[in-house]
Amino acid sequence: MTRIEIFKELKSYAIITLGLMVSAVGWTGFIIPCDIVGGGVMGLSSLLYFIFDLPVGPTNLAINGVLILLSMKVLGKGFGFKTIYSLVTLSLFITVFPYFITEPIVSDRFMAAIIGGGLVGASIGILFVQGGSTGGTEIVAMIINKNHNISPGRIMMFLDVFIISSSLIVFKSLETMVFGFVVIGLMSYIADMLLTGSRQSVQILIISQKPKEIAHKLSSQINRGLSFLKGRGYYYAGDREFIITIVKKSESHMVFQIIKEVDPDAFISVANVMAVYGQGFDEYKPPRSSKKSIKAPRTDTQPIV
């Protein structure tokens, strides 16, 4: 490895460590002290802590360790070193932080659920961006998905719902269970915002009397591709060219500014798009082909008369 590559790798591990510290603060400072059960293996570990008084950090490490060993046997491949590092470091932080955070940082449980879920969600987003992960129910979902045609996301959601709903039996409190769902909802929302917020794209349709001038400015100043669509307007009853382009959401304000400078009366339609693959956007990664062969239909059968 070159010096630059080593520096980038060390920087990545430093960011992962910071993200894990944020997660540990969320769990030990807000969620667990307020008797709230979150989702995933950490939620299961905290549930076991409330029932049997087992330490959360070592329990989380032990459960994930078993899952990783099982995944190596069933899936036939190991997890990256960053995942193992993240798992061990988080469990260490979860074990050590309660010595410094001896009581809930906020007394209101609803606020604790919101802040704790937000911190853990931010940590998940940071880890995923840096190529890290803490394993957990993701491993179980991958193992089940190997032999059953069930979406991993659906499996993880079912496990999270089951773990959080179990808190109703332990605490006999509907309020506690609802707080758990608030935590998992905030975790998912914040993680998605960090992962896709800067990558969201919009499709812009521009109808103007000066399409070529707008297209020239957009192409030269924003460096994005665009296309002309030929159409016929009903109100003006004449042929015209529409402009269609896809840009990052963060670039859309520059598009509006350019259009306003060239043609203040232009008509603009903006639509969010689910995903964009190609030059300047994301790279499409096709799913792995299934090992199960698909039998070709027989051609030697006689038609039924």
C-alpha cells in the first residue's frame, strides 16, 4: 500500500471509531438508561440486560460472534475486517461508557427515544459510508435469504418488530414498546438521510421559448447532459423543443438560477427519481445470479386436443 492509501485507510478507521462512539452515547446515554428496547442485536442485548441483568456490551459481542461464525459456515464467506473491528469496538464502548454516563442524559423518555435513535441512525449512516457494519440482524437475513426467497429487508423488519414487541411482555407497558418503535424509526430515517441525502437526484423538464440558450448554459456551467424532446403545445398551437435533464438535488438551485436568467417565463417541472445510474451518478451493480438452474420448457409434448 502506498502512503496515500494508508492515510485514507487510517482516516476511514478514525471516522468509523467516531461513529461508533456516537452510537455508544445514543445507547448508553439515552436508550438503555430509559428502559427502551431498540431493534437489532443491540436491542436484543438490552432486552436480555433488562431480564437477566447481563452486560449489554459482552452480550452483543457474543451474539454477533456466533452469527458471524454461523454465516461463515452457511454462506461460505467471511465478513470484512471493518465489520469485525466495528463490532468489537462498539461492544467495548458499550461496556465502558456506563462508568462515565451513570444516569440518563435527559429525563423525558420521548426525548431520549428521539435523540438516542437519531444518534444511532447517524452512526449507522457513517459506518455504511465508510464500508463498516456491526452485523446483527443483517447476518440472520442473509442466512435465511440464501435458501428462501424472502427479502432481507423484510426479514430484518420482522426481527426488529419481534424484539421491540417483546418489551411489552417484559415491562407490561405499551408506552415502552411505542418508544422502541420511535427509536427504530428515527434510526432508519437518519441513516437513510445520511446515505442518500447527498445522492438524491431530480428530473427537470423545461419548456421555454429559448431552449437552445438554456441548454448551452446548463451544459457549460453545470456540466450535466440533457436532451431535447420535440412536442407540440396546445395553447400556442406550435411545434417546440422541451429540455429534459437529470441533476443532483443539490445542483437544482443552480439550474433554476440559469433558467431564470435566460427566460424568466419558462415553465419548469421537477420530479424526484428513485435512482440514477450512469456517468456522473451511481454505478449499477446487478444482483448476483442465482445458483439454481432454470429448467427450459419441454418442446416434445403434444398439444391437448
